[in-house]
Amino acid sequence: MKIYVSITPPSESPEPVNYNIMTYIIPKENRIKELLNFGLPKIFIENIGNLEELKYRVEDVDNAYFYLPTILDYEILNGKRIVPIFSCGESFMVLILDNETEKIIYFELENDQVYKDYGRNIDLMLMDIMINYFDDHIDDEIVLGKYISIGERIGFEKSKELFQLRNLSIDDYNSKAENIENWRIEIAKELKIL
């Protein structure tokens, strides 16, 4: 299934015509190949929507293929080839491609706005998944071995180090969480992801 929108029609002018690149969603049957070519870990792709621990955070792409055709006019998607990576309810992690750019972005259905631009940094995206998992289960006393196992099942190799950077006393955790984005960047630098 290819969905095409908005191509500039040829001009009547004798000058050369510059066509806009079409916006379309890569068909589901070509999705895995595109994601592997970009460099996403095969184990991550295979486990999208299949890990109970990441349920509601890393869901399969059915929602993406249902909703994305309704928002192809969004400026953030205009002129791009779109490869859904995973859904998170009505939020989407997608790979967008055109002649100049290949990058991973995260956005919500209701807003024509990029919430997170990962560029080509796959490890940063995987780190965020693991941070979200940690924060979602902070009251459950996460066990390091299980945390590492989940990281391995998505292809994230720095789970142990990330766990140690997040597993703080309540006071330290709350203090760091006051500026969550700075803490995220600090962790990414410590892990040599940024």
C-alpha cells in the first residue's frame, strides 16, 4: 500500500519544473527491510509489540498504518517517505527519509510537531525506551538482571550502566527529575551516546 499526496503539477512555463517529492508511507511488507537498511537492530525490530514489559510503550505499527494516512499533510511529514518504527498509543516513532535527510522522529497524532528528533542516533532512541521502562516501574523495585534482559531484547547494550545512572536514592532521583531533559542529556553523554 503506497499512499501518495501533494505533487506540484507541471507549470505552463518553459522554465524547468521542480517537482515536490511525494509524501508516502512505506508499505508494511517493505518496512522491516527499510529499518534494517537504516541500521536498527534486527532483535529490536523482531520484538516490537512482543515484549510484555514494554506493552503500551513499544507497540506494533498497526496504529501507525491506520492513523498516518490521515495526517500526511503535516508539515513534519511533508515530502518524506515515512517508515513506522513503533506506536505508543496515538504517538509514533517513525523514520523519515528524503533526498537530504534520514532521521528518526517521535511525534503525537494530534500535533504537527516533532517531540524528539533522534537524527540517526538509534542508541539514543533505545536509551529513551529503557529510561521510560525504568521510570514506569520505579515503584516496582526493578531488578538489574531483568532490566539488562529487556535491554538485550531491544538491542541496547548499555542497560547495566543506564540502570546505575537511574537507580538513585529517592531524594537524588527527585532532584534530577526536576530538569528531566538535562538529566537525559547528561546520561546520554555519560553513556557516550551523545
